[in-house]
Amino acid sequence: MALDTVTPLPALQPALRFAPELLLKAQGVRVAFFDVDGVLTDGSLYFSAEGETLKRFHTLDGHGIKLLQRAGITPAVVTGRDSAPLRLRLKALGVQHARFGTEDKRPAAEAILAELGLDWSQAAGIGDDWPDLPVLRRCALASAPAHAHAEVLAVAHHIPQAPAGAGAAREFCDLLLVASGRYADLLQEYAA
């Protein structure tokens, strides 16, 4: 059979489904705030013999962050720690809005909102511990990995099934992509 006579593949139908109330909360989100340790990583801290911090990131989460950018949703990182591996990862993902080494995350997030000309009603966030609460409580949509502290889980609208550092952030991204109406279009680009 010649290649030019191959029957085209049918369009991919999205397999993901989210509750309508979550999609309503996520509609209009233009910026997504991410914590790092316990969200983009599994929360473990690794140190080399020389004292260098080592981080382990998951490709699913990274691809989700890239897809957000393509959908017009700005990923932003607000984290209490700083490390060379984290900065390298964020640079590779094209994340332009990040605040490092800040325990007081609300002012850092508000500065990013001001830079982008947005407000809390256009923000979503994912975090796992008390320092994330001032951001999550103000966001239109709050998410927390299943292992998050009980007080964070209590304010979360969405709890991903995948663990932190292994797809939880991707599920958060997918929810935002579905709510934005861009998920199916982006998926079709991979259907060929």
C-alpha cells in the first residue's frame, strides 16, 4: 500500500474528565503558581557530599508547564528555596516568572500578578505546606498533592491523583488546559 493512500487516523478524543465545578473555578485562569519542594519534586531534599542540593523533576510535569504557556497561561514559581538545579530546570522550561528563597509567598505572588496586570481571580496555585496557604487561599483555584499537609488539603479545590514530583503538577496543568478550552486542540497536535 502506498503511503499516500493510507486512511487518516481518527481524531483523538480527550480521555480526561474533570468535575464541572472545578472547570468553572479554573475558567479565566491566566497565571498558575507552583511551589517546588513537595509539588514539582517529591519533597525529599538530597545533598551531595559537597553540600550541593540535588533535585529530581518529572518530565510529565515539565511538559504540562510548557503546554500551559502555549495555551496563554503563565506559569510562575514561588518557592522558599533556591538552587542551581531548580534555576536550570525552570530556564529549560521557559519559566520567566519566579521568586526564590521566599518564605512569605503572598507578596512574591502579588508582585508577579502586578507584573502581569492580573488579579487573584485570574490565578490558580498548587502547594503542599503552610507557607503556600496565603497564595492558595486567594487563588480562584487551589490544588494540593495528596501528601500535602492537612491544612493545605482543607483549602484545596483539587487534589491530583498522581504523587508530587511524579505527575501531580501535570494533572493541575491539565485541569487548567481543559478549563481554558485548549486541551483538545493541543492534544490533536500529537495525534498525527
